[in-house]
Amino acid sequence: MNLDNYISLYRNSLLEDVIPFWMKNSIDEEYGGYFTCLDTVGNVYDTDKFVWLQCRQVWTFSMLYNRVEKKQEWLDIAIKGAAFLTKNGRDKEGNWYFSLNQQGKPLVQPYNIFSDCFAAMAYGQLYKATGNKAYGEIAVATFHNILKRSSDPKGIYSKAFPGTRNLQGFSLPMILSNLVLEIEHLLDPVIVDDTIKQAIHLVMNVFYQEDLNLILENVHMDGSFSDTFEGRTINPGHGLEALWFIMDLAVRDNDVTLINKAVSIALQIVEYGWDKAHGGIFYFLDQQNKPPQQLEWDQKLWWVHAEAIVCMLKGYALTGNPACWKWFEQLHDYTWRHFPDTANGEWFGYLNREGRVLLPLKGGKWKGCFHVPRTLYQGWKTLEDIKMKKESTVLQK
Amino acid sequence: MNLDNYISLYRNSLLEDVIPFWMKNSIDEEYGGYFTCLDTVGNVYDTDKFVWLQCRQVWTFSMLYNRVEKKQEWLDIAIKGAAFLTKNGRDKEGNWYFSLNQQGKPLVQPYNIFSDCFAAMAYGQLYKATGNKAYGEIAVATFHNILKRSSDPKGIYSKAFPGTRNLQGFSLPMILSNLVLEIEHLLDPVIVDDTIKQAIHLVMNVFYQEDLNLILENVHMDGSFSDTFEGRTINPGHGLEALWFIMDLAVRDNDVTLINKAVSIALQIVEYGWDKAHGGIFYFLDQQNKPPQQLEWDQKLWWVHAEAIVCMLKGYALTGNPACWKWFEQLHDYTWRHFPDTANGEWFGYLNREGRVLLPLKGGKWKGCFHVPRTLYQGWKTLEDIKMKKESTVLQK
């Protein structure tokens, strides 16, 4: 497939398939907010509202409005989702609940800081789209609350007994490395710089372990390896997603060394995570090849493949490394053969190891309007970037 | 296969394969307690100690000592496990931790009341075996603590926002219906009767829903159906395990009506849960055929099949219903073709939908020395019972 065909595919899938699917099926006209539990054809099969998925959809529609086209209907969808979230999403301390019922009443407490991370992203983009200060204030207050909670993100909901085995997790530094650029326009530049430095340090020097040449999900507080279920866990999709966030930060700082290091680690992770028997990237692996705790370890998830595609495309656009292009083509091929549902639109989310659909859904508790459209947007734009560079012969094969 | 062959298989697997496997591989001579994370050949791949699995192994070895043979080495194993647990297992309020590290330091808080349930069972059996009052006191104190916590088993670790959707869960009444007989010898008879009545009522009238002819995992506080992920969840193995507990309670009370009702529901559940395409019983199903939340929904787990076998054997022994025997043979055939590892001993725990081994382990965070030996013991004894009844022609084909 040539570059123009790739560009058309990513662009058209975004604008003619995926976004229309969510516009048609996910809007709750009765209570506000979005349905994310959509079956194969787009019917709502459950009405619970998972706050991080609500936030992610606000982000997606605001982002498209900001970066693709000033379509009023996109902005209206984002504003309506934010209205529901502003009214129902937080407890008295400003922490974002994990989930709400259809009417907006809290179901699950703010035990998980990822609701807050995606709330900050959503309100940051919506502020950009509207200039409405109220959105900006929510984004900033939420961001500071995240920083405040970052040393103990689960707080009273943590089940770990303090002191016996204190581990630090990869998720928060990873998300912060993306979030900080998302809401840079709202933050004190000193805080932006500190957060970026800290995020790069954690991803590249702490969770990335040079001797293993892999990114770990959990390490001791001093950064050393923990030979435990948590410590041995590798989530290749997480690592690849984090590395394209790092590439974005490196571009901002013009840091070629950091770009090259990120690309080199990404190539190692995708090779490590690839299922040589059936294709696709595993969900979880144990660094020592011991049995992982996660029963779903061998499944092939949409977001893992979507983020891997973005990572390889950015790596190629930034370095011209042909290994990145080769992996992009291999990932693209697997992904487009397995995930998109050409009959009913959008992508399936969960395949078994052999690549057969495991759950006949387009959205659920963990899949919403986010990874697929973001990947299609990022893929489209990065492919255009690659084409432009090729035409100006900066990139040599 | 004739009855004698079945009897030999269950007995010999228990005494010559499974119990020796755990005796050889699971004893931590250095710190006490047991290793449960054992790989295919029995090597320890992780040293964390999950309290409910520790308790279950104490129970298994005490039970064998009480019911099969007064082997000192079995009793010694149980006593050593209990010593580790007595020293390290509880917080100041007497709640049992979820997990400990190898040395016995608490890792995960007592967020889960199942540690306590299996502690009460373990110390109850060990008291029976030794007559040591200290064990009896721990069993009784733990049992009363369970009753005290039963209306809010997760306590401060619950993530549910109070009031929006209060559901009651099936696990605790199900376990209580077994636990109460296990430690009957230690309890006030009034409490025993009350607990049995309440457990039977909850299993047979509340979680069993007549219109669906199925047992649900979660219902509203008033017993009505909740059309939510939690409310729609069916766990066929759970239902079948609970129903043989109910059969045991019915035998104690000579309640033929209850026996027949339990058998009839069990036959419905096993039919419902059976995978018509690949054989075996699904782990989770959605009552309305919507996508379940559990990514592992289609996997075939050892304990589900083990408990289903016991349920069908007891059903047959008690009623002579040929449908029970037919299902026993079908379950036996699937189970013995897929789970036992004839090369290295014991059973694999986790198969994918097609019946291939998903995790090359004999034990882990959730699988220990419990369901397999209990099933082999219960199978052996129930098959002997069936043989005896056949010989005395009480059971007519």
C-alpha cells in the first residue's frame, strides 16, 4: 500500500466510520453524557457511565474540533458530555468518581486516579475549543489534585499493607507525560518543565531497565527490580504508548538523543511483545517467562495494537529507521485484518490469542471513543508528515 | 468405565498423585507455611503466600487425617501451616490478611472476607484432628467475626458508593452453607440452625431466581434482578458448588424436597453453562447474552469442572436421577482428558476455550491444594456410596 492509500484509510476511517458510529449510537439524549457499552451493531447493552470513558469522549470531540475542523456538532457533543460530568462527576474534594449510573449518581468511588487524568485532558481540550474559563479552571484544579495524590494515588482505597513491599507504578508517570503537553497552555511553565523532566526521568531511567531492555509496570521505590508478580509484569502496549508520548516531549525539546533512545526501546518492546505463533501483541507477559497472574495475558487488545501503530509511525517520521516502517506495516496488517468490523463499523476490542473476536462489542467498561479515533488521527497526521518529509527528500530510504 | 474403576481412579489420584505432589513441592521449610505458586513440574515460581490458599491447605491435610487415615505426616503439615498462620495471618482486630510475603509479613490488607472463611474451616478441621482448644478458639472467633462483617464484608475497602446501587453477593452465603457444617462441632446449635436456615433461604430463594431457573451472582437487597453487569453475571461453577453444599445440608435435615430442588437446578445450570462448541463449562456468562465484563469469561477452569463433578455425583447418589449420571460421565470425560498432567502430576488450572493449557502452572494466586484433592476425596467417597446403594438395590436404574 502506498503512502496516499494509508493516509486516506486512516483519515476516512476516522471521519466516515468511527466518529459517525459514536455520534449515532453513544449520545444519551435523556440524561446527558455518553453510552459506551455498545454492542456489535451499536445498540446500548448497558447504561453505566465510566467517568474516564466519558472524559475521553469529551476529549476526542474537542480535539477533533480543535485540530481537524470547527464542526459545531462535534463541539456540541463535547459540551453536553462536559455538562453531565461537571454536574455529576466529582466528590466534594474534587476527586473524580470511577463510575456513575445513567442518571449521574455515583456508583464507584474515586479509587482510581485515571478518571482525574482524563478529566484534566478533556477540560483542557474543551477550554481550547471554547475559551470558556470554567473549563480551564476545572482542568487546572484537577491537574493539581493529581499531583497532590501522585505519591499515593489510591489513597484510602489502597489494599497494600504499608511498608512490606512498597512499589511504584508505571501508569501515572506515563499518563502525566502525555497530560502535561495536553494542558500546557493552562499551566505555570515551571510546573510544566518540572513535570516533563520528572516524567521523562521516570519512564526512561526508572521503569525502563537497561539490563532487561524493557519497561516494567512496577518497580521498588528505589527503582530496582522486584522479583514478584507485580515486578515481573510487562505490558508491551503500555510501554509503546508511553514511548510515543516521550517522542512528543523529545520533539518539543529538540532532543535527538531522547528520540533515538525512545525508538530503540520501542523496537525492542514490539519485538519482545509480538506473538510469534499467532501474530499480534500479547496483553501481559512475565519478564522471567513465569505464568502471569492475568488470565487475559494472551489476548489481543485493540488499544495495544493502535498505540503500537502510532509509536512505530512516529518513530519512523522522526528517525527514518526502516525497522520502524517494517513494524508499522506488520502491525497495520494485523490490526486491519482483525479489529475493524467492516459490516457494522468501528473496531472490535478484544480478540483471543488466535485473533478471533472474544467479545462482540464496540465499547464497554474499558473501551470507549478514544484509542481508535486518536490512533486514526495520529496515524493520518503522522503519515502526512512522513509523506511531506519524503517529498522534501529529508527522509532517505 | 465401571464403578470400581472410577473409585480407584479418584482414590489413587488423590493418594498417589495429588497429595504427594503438594507434600513434595509446597512445604516452606525455611519460614513455614506453603508455597502455592508451583509450575508444571512443581518448582516454586513465586513465594508470596495467599492466606486463603494457606488456610485451604491446612484444611485439606487436616481433613485427610480426620477422614482418610491418621497419618502423622499429614497432621504435621497441617500443624506447621497453622503455626505460620497463627503467628502472621491476622491483624489486631482478628481479620485475616489477604496475602503475606514468604517471611509472613502482611502484603495485602484483609479486604476480602474469604481468607476468614477458609481460616475458620482450617482451624475447625485441625481442632477435630488434634483436640487442641487453641485451634477451636480461633475457628469460633473467626466465624463470629465473619457473621459480624457479613452485612458489609468489604468494609472500608469497598469501592461502591453507598446508596446508589446496593447489591448483595452470592459468595458469602454460599461459603457459609459449607462452613457451618465444617465447624458445627464448635458452635452453639442455635447459631448452627439459624445460619443453615438463612444460607438455604439465600441460595434457594434469593440468588436462585425461579423465572430464570438460574443462580445469580448479585441481586438487589430485596432479592430482585439487577439489569447491570453485576446483576446479569452467571458463574455456573459457583452455582454447582453451592448446590452440593445445599445437598449436604438437606441430607443432614432429611429434606427430600430440598434435595430434589437442588438437583433440578443443578441439571439446569450445567446444561446452561456447557460450551456446546468446544465442551467444558464457561467461567462467566451474561444472563441476557450481553458481553460479560470478565475477559476470561470463556476459559475452562479446573475448579468449575471439579465442583460440577461432585455436584452431579451427589445428585445421583441422592436421587438416582440418570441425568445426573450422564452429566457426571460427560464432565468426568472432559475433565480427565484436559486437566490432569500425566507427565508431571496434579492438574493444570486454566485452559482456553478450546481446552488447551493457558497457564503452565499447578498452583498460583488462586489455585492451591484444595479443589482437586477435595473433589477426588468427595468423588471417591460418593462413588463408594453409589456402589453400596446399587449393591443393596436401593438405587434402581
